[in-house]
Amino acid sequence: MTKRCGWVKMNNPLYVAYHDEEWGQPLHDDQALFELLCMETYQAGLSWETVLNKRQAFREAFHGYQIQAVAEMTDAELEALLDNPDIIRNRAKIFATRANAQAFLQVQENYGSFDSYLWSFVDRKTIVNDVPDYRESPAKTALSEKLSKNLKNVASSSQDQSLSCPICRLQVWLMTMRMLVNGRESEMKSNKNKGILIFAILYTVLFVFDGDKLLASVMPSAIANYLQYLLYVVLALYGSFLCKDRLIQQWNEIRKTKRKFFFGVLKGWLFLILMTVAFDFISGMLRQFLALDGQGLNQSNIQSTFQEQPLLIAVFACIIGPLVEELFFRQLLLHYLQKKLSTWLSILLVGLVFALTHMHNVSLSEWIGAVVYLGGGLAFSIIYVKEKENIYYPLVVHMIMNSLSFISLAISSM
């Protein structure tokens, strides 16, 4: 079975074919290189998937990327392409294609071929990188910086100085990753996946199937009383270690956009409140319709434990608990489900699993109680996806919501 990188959209055959047949493969044909450079130009501000979906239409619009033919296109021909619904109708990008072709011809004239020029930077040898996870790839490398600087000098040497701008705006790092550098995710990722699988199994066995209670039953009471807390700490540390690179990267992103993060959390919290109220209303209506009294066991257990160990339960329910749950449900489960399923189906499945893990038996009352947790699970997942899979958004919202619940519980118990 073909091993594919984590960024591949498995539900798009064009994306899969691109990964299997082109990504990281040596490319020496000048016309194919020109197409790749143009595609990088089209991608600016958009996704690579969008460009792949419109690739054939672009080929038809630009004479199959025959460099000389594209370089000789008139303004009228380019203006006419703005009415073509099958391509990206951006005037700057369309006109940049012709300018790039003219600059490309200049490189061919100076170096014999663009292939010779480009591959001279790596001594005509493909660079093979160890990439455990594509999210850890650098934004730029020494090679991409060198190539970018040289391209600017080459293009600016053209008699028509206006040609230098488009080609130098090409996303050089992406080009080197796609063609000069084999940037496929390495076998190191398989080891990381094993660790993630262990984390998922531990969480499921211990807290979904009550394995922690089984362990507690064979331990001295002095340890058994605190075993669940200890296990949560271990999972929090282990999960954080597995995701440390992404956690650090996402934290650095937040530090650069503190205002955005603040308002993102605020919007997420308000959205969670709305979802909680809506699903709590549904749960209440179902209880009334089915003539069920009381509340779910999970809520009752929290209240009784709070009476016995208020500070300890508050710390774990407001900090450690949300961290472990967000690592498991969002950073791992939702993230990996989206590779195989649509985003909304993944969100729904994770929401259901989140709700089921808060049930303590299969009684009708517990099923109705799980409806409220379904609302919370859906809300956290939607926040995670909307904030580009930055776990700190749903994590902080989760912590705030739990903290406010415990403040309310503390006030009511006075």
C-alpha cells in the first residue's frame, strides 16, 4: 500500500495522483518546469488543491504551457481569459504568466535551459530530507533563499526590467520542495504514530472503559483515591510530548497574534455557551417527554467529589482534564479523521465519541444526559477547525467553561 504524506486530501483523486506521481520527483523538462512555476504563482493566497482542480483548464488557456506561445500572447488574449470561469480569474496572475514566460526564455538564453540553471544549485542531485511531519517543515531554507536571490538577479538582468517582478514573486521554497527536494514524510512518522496509538489506547481503556477503576480495585486505598488524577497527569505529559512540536509552533503563532487569539477565544466561548444552552434545552425536553428525573451520573460524581476534594478536583477539571481531552479528541482523533473523512462528518463523529465518554452506563437517563456533552463536543471541534487546527483555542475555551462551572458549583454549595 502506498504511504502518503499527512497533507494529502484523500477524497480528491487529483491530489492523490499529484502526491504519488509528482511530489518530490526529479523534474527536468523545461515545459513541465514552466508549468510548475506558473502553478506556484496561481496558488498565492489560495490552496494547492484549488490550483490542482483548475490545472487542466489553465493548460488549455495557456497553449499547454508552450513557453514561446505564452510569451507572445497579446493583452487582448489575456484580458479574454478573465471571462473564463474554469481558471482563477485574477488579472495580476494571468498577466504574470506571460511575464514569467518571457523571463523564462531569458534564463534559457543565458544558461541553455532552465533545467540546467535550476539543478546546478544542487549539483543535479535530489536532496532527500527527513520530514517526520509536514507541519514541522521550515518556512524557508538556505537553498530556497539562495535560489530566490539568484532568480532576482537573473530576471533583473533582462532588457525588460518589468519582467523581474513576477518571476521573483514565485514561491521558491515550495518549488524546491516539490521538485529539487524529496520532502516526503519519513519513517520517523511511523514511530510517532505508534506513540499516538499508545496514547489513544491508554485513554480509551482507562477512561472510556473504566480501566482506572479496575486498577484502583487492586491497589491500596491510599493510592487508589488519587490514581485517576495520577493517570491524567501521566497522559497530559505523554500527550504533550507527542505533540510538542505542533504545540510549540501553535504557541508561537498565538504570541504573534495576541489580539486575534483573544477575540477568537471570546467568540469560541460565546459559541460554546450557545451550543450548550441549545443542547441542554433538547436534553431537558427529552427528559420531560420521557418522564425522567435527576441528572447524569457524570455531573453527580463531579459534585460529590467536589465536596470531598474541592481544590484537587478544580485543578484537574479546569486544567489537566481539558488538556488531556483536547489532545485526544481534537489534536489526535479529529485531526486524523479529517484525512479519511469529510470535515463535518469528522466533527460529528468526534462529538459523539466525546459525549459517549461522559456516560457511566447505558441507561436511558445517561443517554439523555450525553446530549449536553454532544453539544460541547461539537462546539470544541468546530472551534478547532475554524481556527486552523490550533488546539489552544478550544483548550482555553474548554478551561474557561469548566472554571465558570466550578465557580458556580462552589457558590451553590456555600
